[in-house]
Amino acid sequence: MSMRISSEEFLLMQNYIKELCGINIAKDQAYLIENRLAKLLADTGAKSILDFYKTFCEHKKSNDISEKVIDAITTNETYWFRDRTVWQILEEVLLPVYIKEISEGKRSGVKIWSAACSTGQEPYSIAMCIDKYLDRQGIK
């Protein structure tokens, strides 16, 4: 189902998604709503985003629909060492600073939060990255 989202529909869904799960979709990302909700619209029989919103979202009638919107709008992928740039920043920028601060007594430790990590590869990747870095630096 191919559709174009109007400005009104975009604002309705943008606000709904922000309220629902805290994701802020920028105006230039309207295609995310178009593409990711197309199947959900087809499954529910909605003729447009506005129809879908008024039927299922406006009065928050269905928790099931809310969960389906979250699932459709979020990136549902997990794998080891996803997004190489993040690992480069951790290894080349953050870890050297944190280790220096710990050795100088400015910091007692580091806490890292891996939000929405699906099946867990990301936090394990973080642990492996830190372990490898400490080993290379002779710190254990």
C-alpha cells in the first residue's frame, strides 16, 4: 500500500508517537510514518493515516494498536557491534578519557546504559569492546 501523508496527518502521528514512546520524528522523516505504518493500515482496513488515527489512536481505544505502532515505528534489529562509528567513539574518545579520570581519582567508575537492546548483543558488545581495550592497554 503506497500512500502520501498530509501535513495534518504527519502532525497527528508525530505527536501520537512522541507521546506513546518518546520518539521524535522530524518533518523530513515523514516517509518513516508512510512506510512503516502502511502494512498496519492495510491490516486494520484504514483508508488513510487520518482514518487510522481517528479510529485507533485518537481515543487510545486499543493497547494492541499502540504496541503495533511502536513495533512498526522502531528499528527492530540487533547484532554484534552494530554501527561501527559508535565503537570507534567508545574506543578512541570515551574510554581513554574515562580511564584517565579514574586513574586521577576524578571518577570512581563508569555506567553505560544500553537502552532498547532487544536480544542483548549490544551490551555484550560493549563489555567485549571494553575488555579488549583494557587488555590492549595492559589494564586489568
